[in-house]
Amino acid sequence: MNTTKYMIIIKGEIKTRDVKYLEQDDASHKMNVTFNNRKTYSYTLDNVEFLENPKFLDPRKYHLSKDGKNFFSVEAIYEFVGKNATYIHVCFKNNVERDYYKSQLDIQESYLNKKDAANVFDYIKETSKLSNLKNESNGEQLLPKKFKKISFLRSDVALTKYLNPKSLKESIDGEYMPIFPFGCNNSQYVAVKRAMENQISVIQGPPGTGKTQTILNIIANILIQGKTVQVVSNNNSATENVFEKLSSSKYNLGFIVATLGKSDNKTNFINNQKTNYPDFTSWKSDDIQDDFMQQVQEKSKKLKTVFDKQERLAQLNQELNRLKIERKYFNEYLNETNVTVDYTKYKRSMKSNKWMKLWQECQSIS
């Protein structure tokens, strides 16, 4: 039985590789199925499906995974549609074949299958050749080399948002209340919150403005959701800076980081693994987790309120300083011109017509 052309379903189970041949008995309205062990059994026609003409899925354009584990070395994918379910036949490069219910698999279609997205991606690849980012050892351009390796693109990665900006969500559902175990100021608070609420976020600033501290807080917010995070850079010093901060005696969190990248880093990481990790039993308690997170969110809201008030106070102080300077120069002007002003005539509760009269007097003086 050619498993890439046909699929046999008996009582809802995939039996293609077990069947030698089958024959329909019109008189009894049954299907006689002979298995590879030469035994023959009769089934009602409703219990047997003979599927053919499958749809071919190019493995370069589709990626498969099952229970969170990705399939590798896939040579061909065939989709068979039955009466009650859809089935997938997968051929691997080591001559191994497997059958699955489609509902068992996570099938991701490459976003590059879309013509418009593919055109934009080709344009980005061409413009990447103008980049001056080069390999320090051999001078090879980095971006064109990386783009050349991309043949498949998931629809949920950041790059797809650049290929189709209309698909970019403005923010996640609801308001995210961040945590700040590494401390923060108002601008860092806003940066972390926006990074967690949006699919793409750009944070920039000169040296010493707390970008590394912001990165550490973003990492903490990702980890608390049970996710992993990858920190990448075009140079090692930037990622090493993050690792050094986490590894410092103040935090002692270097063990949560896998320093990878170039082959030497990977080798050193594997060879220097230790088994004496800290005791994690006191790190998390499921009993108080919900209450704890609610308390953190409430404190995060209060923290933002404090930051807003501090920022408003700073703005008012700046306005006050400007007014003091203006008054200083105004008094100097009055002394130079021998003009006297009776301030008792002008009070805060003065009506608009009196303010207009004051403005006219000032105009006449000038």
C-alpha cells in the first residue's frame, strides 16, 4: 500500500500500514480487509474509509510540532481528509514514516507563503546588503548572511509585523501591571510596561540611563509568566553586561542564564555546568501565589501614581523657576525705566477685564 497516495481508516483508527489489501462485497454491503498477517476481517462500509488524493504540504512552507516538540528532517507532508477527521502522513529523511490525526499536531504555515509578505521580505533582504555590520574576524556582512538562512517564518514572530504592519496589535488585552525587582524610575516603568503590552517595543537612550536595568526588569516580567527569554546583540559585550548584573553578589542569579552565541561560549557553558544550585523551595508558594500577585499589581499601580506625581512636581518646579527668572528680569526692567507698579491692585481673583486693562498698560509702557 502506497502510504503517500492512500490512507485506510478502520473504526476511526489509521491502519494503512497494517493492511495488505481490501475488497468491497456488494452482496453483503461490507468491506473485506486483509491484513499483513494474512487474516481477513469484514467491516460495515461505515467503519472503513479509503482516502486518496491527499494534499501535499511543502515542508519548507509548513512546520509541524506535537506536544510542544518540533519535527525535524521532514521530507514530505500529506493531508488526507476523512468524513469525521483530517489525517497527516509525514515522511522523514531517514526513511521513517508516521501517521497522525491533524488534531494532534500544531501545523504552522510560513508567513512567506503570502505574496505581499514575501515581496516585502525580499526587499528587506536586498536592503540588508547596505548594512555595515560585519564579522570582526573575517569582515563578512552579518545581516545578509542571516536573512539568507530564513526560509520559514511563523506568523506570530515580530518580523511578520514588519512585513504586514496592519497585523500589529496595538497592545495586549487588558492592562499589564509590571513588577520591578531590580528597581526603576518613571521612564523605566513606562518602558517595561509598554514592552510587555506591545508586540514590538523599541527602547533607546545614552549610556548610563538604565537600559540594562530595564532589560533585567523585562526579563523578570517574562520569567514570572513561566516563559523563557533570549537576549541577543550584535556584540558580546552587551549580553555579557546583562549576565554580569544578574551574576553579581547583589542578585546571585547567574545560574538562570545560558551564555550561548559563538561556539566557544556554548562549549564553556556546557563544560562548566554545576549541580549545586540554590534551594528553590522557598522561592514559590502555590498557596499564596494569587494573593501575592494581586498585592504586587496593587503596589505597581501605587508606584505609577507616585511617579506621575513626582513628574508633575518636577514640571511645576521648572515652571516656577522660569517665572522667577522672568520676574527678576522684569524687576530689573522696572528699575532701569523708573516705572513703578502697584502689585496690590492685581490679585489672583482679578476678573478678566482687569487683566485686559493690565495688558493694555504693559503695551503702553513698551
